[in-house]
Amino acid sequence: MYSSVKPVLLTSVLLTLSSCVALHQSVLPASALHSQSATQLAALSQSNGLNQKNALGQLDVLWPETASQRAWVNNRRSFISYQGQGELLLELGTTTALTLSVNGKILHLHPDANLGQHLALDISAVTRNGINQLELVDIKPLGAKIRLVLPYPVLQDNTATAAHNAGFSAAVLNELDQLIQREVEQGFPGAVLLIAKDGKIIKETAYGYASRYASDGTELSQPEPMQTDTVFDLASNTKMYATNYAIMQLVSAGKLDINLPLQHYLTEYQGNGREQRLVSDLLYHSAGYAPEVHFHRPDNRHGPAFYSLDRARSMQLIASEVPFERERGGKAVYSDIDYMLLGLLIERITGQAQDEYLEQQLYRPMELNSTVFNPLRKGIAQSRIAATELDGNSRGGRVMFPADKRGVVRGNVHDEKARYAFDGVAGHAGLFSTARETATLAMLALHGGYGLTPVFSQAVIQQFVRPSVTDHTVGLGWRTAVGGDLNWHFGPYASAYAFGHTGWTGTATLVDPYYGLVVVLLTNKKHSPVLAEGENSYYFAGDRFETGMYGSIMSKIYQAMQ
């Protein structure tokens, strides 16, 4: 660890390999090479780089290597980056000089010995969007070895730069602002919209109010403005950014095979055809379960035996009692039961509660301190959290059950099953987060890791986001844009590679690898008056606004890309 950073001269030279192909020169500033930060140094010291299970970042290699007999294969790797972003961490060992090539640009390094053995090289001047190339051209002295660690891309704040510099039309984005603001003036509660392109946040805007209405539907005299760091109930986006991510991580680690029967992991899961259900059936929503079971109500349609306000009892019910509604396979029928079971599966494999596992293994290593289950118990003030429904889960007094705690829902998960039957932690709902932290999580679905934190492999990403052969609107958990069936979510201009999810409380996420685009639209649209429609029907006012219906917002964002 070093307290000061000393500049070192980086000389740019023209080198010719044995192939007689000349590489381009590149000049980096002297400050591009410096001592690693304390955090980087600590991370590298805890991992030797030789064991891939302990590898850091997207590349963690010890070069020179002789793994292949093909001369132009050794000491070469591709990596994902964005233009203007990228850093290479070096453990020098006995190395006194080395020559690297990044995208054909030669970097000839003679590190100052005073900088020590652990250096960081800023390569942002030579990186590009998408796939980049790294090569070790030369190293001295003979027999020297060097460890190179290349972090995953991270989300950078580019909001201070004009939108057109990121390839967006400022005029079109202004039209989008006007639409959302106009709807707020007409009664829509509030929203936070974040747009990231090529690893850079180009827009992060709060609209309206985090708390606007009283429990009787009247407007507050002093509504609380929405902030960009307001914490939202993500609702069913929990399925992706909590449950799916944990499943994908366990698959990458070799601890879970989704093509095995669920009974392989949950021995009590048997009888009435349960033995036939694979883990993948749950992810594809093709296991045959009904959309939900109202454990929180004594008058649920399955009878008093399925009434549960105890988490352990609820887990036991989904593992061995909840009946199937249809045969497995075929077109997806969206079901919370599928993801309740996946949450139980995660807990059984890891030996931890789902929230504990995710917070320890994913959210905290990524420094996501506002991404939690049960935020009020985790030290997040209620004033930071967007309000949801106005009067408990009563739909304006139309739906009554004994457990319901009336009043404006704020800081407790809105989903009744998650709140009352699973104590706020369930595989289908319960996660809270901010727009920026949700966007950070969405970056994982592009790259598989964040900074020095690997989470899952590229192979697993491709496996999970690939559309199902029986229903192209879904991947393994993810919703997909292919075919245009879900234009209401993704808009009409999303690429066939786009995927994401929505949440009942008013949350929508979109990840489009083709454009390097991440969109997070978090609203509290259910925090709005419940209005009658006909004799026996009703609706939330927030559901009828364009902002709360997602597709038009996504359409305008794609239109803004130039």
C-alpha cells in the first residue's frame, strides 16, 4: 500500500512481431501508471490468480503462458469494455519492463521501482465499446512472470455531459421529460428514470412525489418530492435481481444443475407429479402451478390448511402441498409459486436465508447498500422509500383480510404473500432498491461481473436470456423482446436481444445488449386513488398513465438514440 502516487514515463514505440505485422503506436499520460488503491491491493492479496475459483475481474492471468502450441494463441485475451473506460491491475513479480498491446496500440512500460510491485494501468485511452483485445508482446527479464487482472466494466456517471455526446437527442429526451411531468401534473404519483448507454449514465431524473396521497386518496398538503436516490419496492423485479441472480451464480459455481429434478435438492418435493418437475420448469414458468396461492388469507381457495402467516410453514406448504393446475411444459403461465420454490431452493443449497445470502455474496461486495429486503429493519429511513398502495392491500376498502395492516404502505413489501406469509423475504417479491443500484445490477446481465467481483459466467448469461423454444417471450426467468409480443414493456424498437422484467408496483427494467443499453424505470404508480369501473371492477389511477404502462417511455428512449 502506498500513500503517494509517483508519475512514471510511458514510452510509445513501434514494435514488429515475428509475423512482421506492425502495430500502431499509442501515447498514454505519465499518470496512467500508478500504485493500486488499498481496496485493489487487498482484493488481489486475497486471491493468488492461479485458482479460477478465486479469480478476480473478467481476466485474471499469469503470463507468459505456454498453454497452446499455436504461437498466436498464448498471451492473448479478449475482454469487454467501453470507450473511455478500463484499468489493468499488475503484479510485477520480478518484471522490470513489459510491452502490452491493447487493440493494436503498443504500451511499452518501464515501471519505476519506487511504485512497488502492485500497479494499476489506466487503459481508458485505448479501449473501445464491446470486445477489446489484449496481448503481452514482451516481458523482461527472461523468466519473469506477471499477473494481470482486468476488472469488469462499471457504471459511470455521465449525466453532466450533454446528452448528444452520448449519442442521444437532447430534444427527444426533453419531450420525454415533458410527458412524464405532464402526467405528474395530472395526478401520476412519481418516478425515477435512469438511462445508461455503453456503461455511462446519460440520464437520471426524478419526477413527482415519493409520497403524494393519504390513505383515503386525498392529496397531501405537503407531498414529499421524489429523489433520484429514492428506494422503491421492486416487486417482481425481485425475481430477476435477487432470485435469478442467485440461481445463475449457483449454476456458475457448479452447485446447481437446472436440468435436474427439483426433488434432487428438495427431498420433500414429491407426490402428484412433483418428481417430474425440473428446476428449469420453474424458471420457464412451465411447471404447472397457478399464478398464486393466497396464503395470507384464511378464505383462500385451497382451504384453511393453506392459511399461513409463518414463514417456515409457508415454505413447507410450497415444498409439499401446493397443487398443480395443469401439466408441465408448453406455453409459460406466469406464477409466483415457481419463484417461491426457487427461493427455497437457494436457501437449501446455501444454508442461508435468501436475503442474507444475496446481501453477503452479491450486494455488499458490489457496494449496493440500498438494495435490501425489509429495508426498515436494515436501517433505511421510511422517508427515503417511495410509498405504494394507499390503504394496506385493501384496494380502497374492497378487499379485506385479517392480517392486513391498513394505511399507506411504505417500507414494507407490497405483495401480500411476501409480506405476511414470508416475513418480507420471498423468491418472487420483497427486494427494494434505487434506480442507480438497480441499473448496476442490470449491468451484471451484460457482463457477468462488476469491477473485481465475478458473479456468473458469460455461458450462463447466454443460457438464461435465450428465449425458450416453446415460448419465445420468456427465457429462464427473463422476459424477452424477440417477436414483439411484449412491446407493451420493451417498446417497438428494442432489438431481438433485449430482455428484462416488470414489477406490479410500477417498476420496469430493460437490458439491450445490441445497443449497450440499460433502462430502469421505477414508479410508484399504485400509490394512487383506486377508482370504480363498472359494478364489480376497479383500477388504480396510476395504471392508466403512459408512464405507468412503460412501452411509450421505452419507445421514446430508443427514438432519442441517434
